[in-house]
Amino acid sequence: MKTQRRIFWILTFLPLAIDLIALPFLPDRIPAHYGADNQVTRWGSKWETLLFPGISILFGGMMWGIAKSAASGEKGENNRRASILCGICGLAVFNVLTLYFLCADFLQAENLSQLPVDLYQLTMGFLGLGLIVIGNRMPRLGRNSLVGLRTRWSLQDDETWKKSQRFGGIALVLGGLAMLVTCLRLQGFACLAACLGILALVTAVSVAYSRRAARR
């Protein structure tokens, strides 16, 4: 648990540290916003690069609060571990995005397609890995209103909750694997759309199963 907490807080503040180190080397004028076609739509100050580190710190604080709130009940420790793990997965994405856009800023890339790594493949690939990790943890969750597959049906009783988390965990793992395969085959907006479709399908199927399990 201590190792998880260390990783959590390191990932929370690492984007800020990286950004502060990189700031003196960045040009004063950087690409501040890109459109859906990967073309720069606005130029801004290099100080705007502090946006991602700020979001990372806010996200880390929010997930830590959720972890503390979820640490109650019979399986409170499992719930807290799962919350911290979700936070680590989300923070890993913020760290990757920070490095990616710092690289784009340093190169003053007017088109993200010029970079060797596709943005959507990168972010969706990390999201897929996160789903696999979280899915493996879900069956251990105790009934709570903060983390896990929380529906009005799964929260009715412990048996429905257990079945819902088991099914939801399997669905997340399969969805994560499908997203990884998608990221290997598609690029750009097509990759994003396909991965969001997979995520929506996993969510819909899991909620439907939760309802069915409650009726049984």
C-alpha cells in the first residue's frame, strides 16, 4: 500500500516538476490549442503549459479524497486500493500528455501529425491499459457508492453487487484489450471514435447485466 501511495503522489506532482524544468528551454510562443484535424488553432504563452500540471494536481487531490471516503465498511481497504489504482491510471495519462505536448511546444509543431507518435493512439492505448488494471481489481470491491459498477440495481444487496463487479471487471478487461488492438490498427480521430465506442459498449452491457442480476 505504501508503494502505491508513493507512486500516486509522485505521478500527481511529476508533471509540475517536468514542466518547471522544461519552461526555460521552451520558446516564448507555443501552440496553445489544436483542432480535431491536428492543426494548431491558437498560439499562446509558454506559461500555458502549466495547465496540465494544474489539472493533474486537482485530479490527484480529488482521487485521494475519494479513496479516503471509500475506505469504510467490511472491504474498505480493497475499496481504497482500487480508488488509488484508478487515480494512478488517470495520473499516468496526465503525465504522458504533459510530455507529449511539451515536445510539441518545443518543436512548435503546427500539425500534430508531424510527431512520430499519434496522440489518439497514445491516450487511448494508456486508457486501455488502465481498464485492464482496474478490471482486475473490481471483483474485490465491497459495496459502496463511490467506486466500482454502481447502479441502482448493484447497490440493492451484496449478492447483486458481487455479480455486477465480477461481470464488470471482465467486461473492462476485454474492452481494454479491444482498445489496445484498435490502437494498433487505427490512427487519429478514427482511433478515438472506435475506442469511445468500445467504452460505451462495455458500459451499456455492464449496466444491463447489473439490472438482470438484480431481477434474478
